[in-house]
Amino acid sequence: MSKSIENTLNLAARLLFALLFLPAGLGKLTGFAGTVGYIASAGLPLPTLGAALALTVEIVGSLALIFGFGTRIAALVLAAFTLVASFFFHAYWAVPADQAFVTQLLFFKNIAVAGGLLALAANGAGGWSLDARRS
């Protein structure tokens, strides 16, 4: 595969991941009280801290991916965040049967997203990134 195609695909991957995480992080920021309440309803401790951490990971991680700056670390942090969030907020094994299908779909979608992020962490940002300019 040519470098131009690889760079295009790497940039597209980074932007598509950012399209998932950036609006979610901004939504948590603008609806902070609701996010805190949602985290508290899941029974997690320190929901205010959890909400602040979640929105920071999503916003900063997205910006890192968009610009290709610290991409490998950002992808690893976002992958870990996604896996942890999946177990707490998409626990399909703990919901009524009539809700299990959608919850399971969301859970496995997140597992796939984490897999893509791990591939991005392994391969880096590509040539069209600040990471490439630094090296």
C-alpha cells in the first residue's frame, strides 16, 4: 500500500474516532450535572470526579487524535476508558431480557472501538500528524 493511502487511512481513522469521543465529551461538559447523576445512578463512587475524568479523557483524547499528537498514548487511554465504561454502563448481562439486545450491541460496539484504538496505538498516527513532524 502506498504511503499516501496509508496516511489518508490513518487520518480518517483518527478523525472518525474523534467523531465518537469529542461530542460525547462536550455533552458531558455542557450537561455536567446530568452526567454526574448518571454515574451516581450506576452506583459508582465519586461521580463528580468520574464525570470530570470522563469528559477530560474524551475531549483531550479526541484533540490528540485529531492533531496526531501523542496518538499512541491517547489511543491507549481511550481504549482503556472505553473498556471500563463498557463494563459499568453497557452490562447487558445485568439488564432485563427486553433491554439486553441493545445493551449487548452497545457493549460489543465498544469492544470493537477499543480494538481499533489498540490498532491505532500499535501503528501510530501516520505521516499526516504532529507525531510524524516531531520524529
